Amino acid sequence: MLFEGLNEKFQNVFSGLKKKGKLTEADIKAANREIKLALLEADVNFKVVKEFTKIVAERANGEEVMKSLTPAQQYIKIVNEELIKLLGGEAHELEIKKDEPNIFMMVGLQGAGKTTTAAKLANLLRKEKKLNPLLVACDVQRPAAVEQLKVLGRELNIPVYSFEQKMNPRVIARQAVAEAKKNGNDLVIIDTAGRLHIDDNLMTELEDISGLVKPSEILLTVDGMTGQESVNVANEFNDRLGLSGVILTKLDGDTRGGAALSIAYTTGQPIKFIGTGEKLTDIEVFHPDRMANRILGMSDVLSFIDKAQDMFDMEKAQELEEKLRAQEFDLNDFRDQIEQIQGMGDIGGLLEMLTGSNKIKNFDSKAAEKQASRQIAIISSMTEEERLKPNIINSSRRKRIAAGSGVQVSDVNKLLKGFDQTKKMVKQLTGTPGKQRRKRRFRLPFNIG
């Protein structure tokens, strides 16, 4: 999970402070030392750690904490505020022009996920900004890089400008911009070459492309798992190209978080997006305050809401509401709800956003995903009549459904029981208006335990 080690260490520091009444200078000094060690272990740049803990110590030793009625809470508040500043302060918008193509250059080393990120970004901006994107394959160095972008373009139904032969990437970029103007593409995302390490030939090529197409955004894609090394890479790219922002990828993996906590401070360039998974929808705007909350073990409800709004079909939601009111909720609707929750991504990650904890006890995300897929398979093995009228599903039908979906009859029984319970809850919630009802716990529409 994201920042798991850092989150746990901060929680230990804070819980120790909360057990005390007033805080002494020695208490604050000890807490700062623990935070410093935690950040260094997370591979945060040493200069960043030194500056961060210095500011926290200065503020915490003042009246703001020492004379507070809730000193531990005030200390946590200071750490949170300084962490937000360290991460960039606020979310940074992309520069979007209206009257001419928006040209974005994607740069970075090989293996950072640059090509996939280019496709993810095109898809996101088409959806959120209503732009008409064109992807440009300028990475003629890496074998199959052009084909990879084409595959992603086909999957997303986004056009890709490319040449089969090894043409000069400078020419490809210039011609692609001309093509975009001709075809009405108001967003051009250029996937440039990368190397396993920075070399002068690479940087000269990128400088030439930048000079020819004059991009409004030069975005560096950085592997969030590389720690401090990513900061060195970012600084070199920034010195040569003048970056407009950074996209951190692979933040869904077992990353210590050093890159996220160092890059904005050391380069002076904001983190604009983060990659949070392998799906082409797994990219989101970077919000320093929300990330700080997650690092410190506070809930990130806003990110959860954004994710839900992105993934849930509002038209289907309205149809479902009408069915619920009419008490016509059937197994087709039940399956739709499971699929929409699946579409939101890793369920454990979603719970982490809501709880602020990386330690969700007895929860197995993979088992939950598997169970959801199994339930979808069971419902899909039913006839349309059975989905609309589950009460007709007798013993022989249950055996047929189990065989058709590759599960046990007991699994079919569990699904139908869960559906009946959901229907009863729906009936109670949409019953006679004005009657007082007991609060019920929110339940996922499938068994995760």
C-alpha cells in the first residue's frame, strides 16, 4: 500500500504524543527525531528532511503548541500544514488553450511508464476537458514503443500519429502538429524517447523537438518507486528542458514515497498527476493536501468521492433510483452495482482513502475482487427470466447455474441470499416516508470476508 511504512511511523509518533497532557521541549524534540528518521527511511532527500524538520521544530516550540489546550493536536496540525507545503501547496492545473492545439511533451527515462501515461492523460483530458486528442509516437529508439502506443490508442479510440520507418522524431513531431491543426485535434501529446540513463544525445533531441513545436507543457514521467534517484533525474531534465510539471507513476506499489516528498521541493516544479494503477483510468490530479492526509493517516474522502463520480454511470444511477422507488430491483441491477464498484479499482485502496489507514484488518482486496467476479459469473449464467424473477430459481436451476459459472451450488445459494437481504434493506429504505428508521451500516453488495 501507498506510504505504508511512513504512515505507520507517523501514527506511532502521534499516538505517543496524544497520551501526554502538556508537551515539553524534550517531547517535541523526540517526536521530531522520530519523524526525521521516518522520512529518511522513506528515501526522502536529506536536504528536504533537514529543512522540513527544522521548520516543524521552530513552529512546535512556539506558543502555538506549548500553550495550547490540545498540544498534540496542534503539533499534528503543524506537521500536516508543512507536509502540504512540501508537496507543492495546492493542485496545479494544466495550461489549456482554446484557440490552438495544446501541445504536451512527455519526457522521462525508459521504464517509468511514459507511453502508458501519455495514453492515460489523453483519455483523462478528453473526458474532463472535452478535448480531441492526438497521440504522437516519437520514441523511435525503443523496440515496439510505436506499436505499444498504437495498441493503447486503439483501446481508447484515440488516433495515433506515427511512421513505420525510423524517421527523425523531430520531423514526426512537426508533421504531427500540422496534422492536428488540419484535423481539428486541440490536444497533441508527444511520446518522446527515453533511455536507461540520461545522455547528451537524448537531451539534445528533446531540446530540438521542444524548440520546433513549442509545447505549452513539458511533463516529466517519473517512477515513484525509484526514490531519491528520481529527484536527480528530475533536476537534470528540468535544467535542460525547463519542465512545467511532473507525473509520478507506480504509486500503487510498495513505494516508500521519497520521490513524492522530494521532487516538488528540489525542482521547484509541481507534481501535476499521479499514476495509481495499471488500468488506463488509473491517473488522477495530484492534490498535496489529500496526499498529506493519507500519509499522516487521515481519511481522504474527497479523493474517494472524485473516484466514485468518475466511475459511476450517473444515468444508470438515476435509473436505479427509480427502480428502487418502484421496488423493481432485480439481479441485473445487482450485477450492475457489483461491476461499478469493481470499476472503481482496488477496494482495499478505496477503504484506505476512507479510513486513512494502510492497516485494514482482515481485509483481502484480491479475495474481494475474486468474489465479485464469481458473483458476476453466477448472475451471467442465469437466463433473463431468472435474473428478473429470482424466486423461480429452484434446486435444479441452481445446479445448472453453478455448472455454467464454474462454482459450487453453495456459492449460488450465498449470492441469492445476499440479494434477498439487499432487497429487504432497499424495501425498508424506500418504505413509507416520514417514518423514523434505524441507521444501518453500509454494506458492499458482495461478501468480502
